[in-house]
Amino acid sequence: MTKQWFVLHTLTGQENKVQKSIGARIKLERMEEFVGRCVIPTERVSEKKNGRTIKKIRKFFPGYVLCELALYDESRGPDENGRKAIYERTWQFLRETPGVIGFVGSDRPMPLRQSEVDAILSDKPQGAADVARPRVNFSVDETVKITEGAFMGLTGQVSMVDPDKGKLKVEVNIFNRKVQVDAEYWQLEKVPVEAPVAVPEA
């Protein structure tokens, strides 16, 4: 029986609950032949606050869980509507899982391509150590204010972002000259964009 990877849509915040429920019920209900691994793609993200490094777990796809399933019965032909036959045991098992809303891709979802699965799971190979990545919430051309360091108080535009190192370059005006300043994301804050003021017609 061939298993393929599918994406399950879950209630937000219940991804872990769904994963644990599926894992616990596989042996209890003897579903090993129909249900395989259930994965929540995550990564460790490091964040600096007030000089301290805080590590957090971040979900790649909040509200979704990847599950290895034998969903389609290839031994049976398509139904009168030309749709593939589904294993009723797999379907019922998932419907009885608390927190599962359904499949991504309606009731006849397409399985993920192996290349898609590899790309998702390659960031955290099985058994590999977690790698902390600095969290960067800024983008190029965004206006920011430097809140710490030698250039504190200056405002400029982000010209380069290095998310792996958590570093950015900010273009600021110093003595009427544009200068590229290196900064870490925790030394910056976003400057809200002011809405243009409407000028009344004469």
C-alpha cells in the first residue's frame, strides 16, 4: 500500500494536538498500513532583546500539518464522476481526529510532489541538530529608525537584509551624505508611513 504526503488543514494553534492524536491512535487502531509520519515543519529562531538572546520555535505553516497517508485505493477504478476511490478507513480516521478541518485541496486532494516534501523537510533533516536563525522582520526600502549604537536616533532606509545573520544595512544621511550603516535587527524599529494629507480644492 503506497503512502503519499498530504497537507491537513487544522484549527489554528492545534497543530501539536493533531500530531499527538494521530501518533497515539495509529497503533491503538492498527492504522500503520494507512497512516505514516505526521510532521509539523518548524525551525528554531533566535531573537535578541536588550542584549539577551531568546530562542523560539517557529512553525513554517501555522494551521497546517504534513501527513503521510495511504489515501487513494489504486486497485479500484474511478467512480462515476471520474474521481479516485478513497480508503474509507483513512478517511474515517482523519474525520475523527480532533482539530482537523480537512485537506488542503478539497475532498480529493493532490499529494505533494517528492521535491516539495524534500524542500520542506530539508531545513530540518531527521536526527539533525536544530540551527538557530535570527529573526528578521525588515525588508529592503523600508524606513527604519536606529534605536541603539553609535548612530542612535538616525532614520534611514534598509538597503540590504541578511536574514541568516540577522544583520542589515541602512542608508542614512550624515552631513548631507548618504552613508551605509551596518546594524542588527534588534537595533532598529520600523517608522510608520504617514498617510498623505489631503489638500482641499480651491
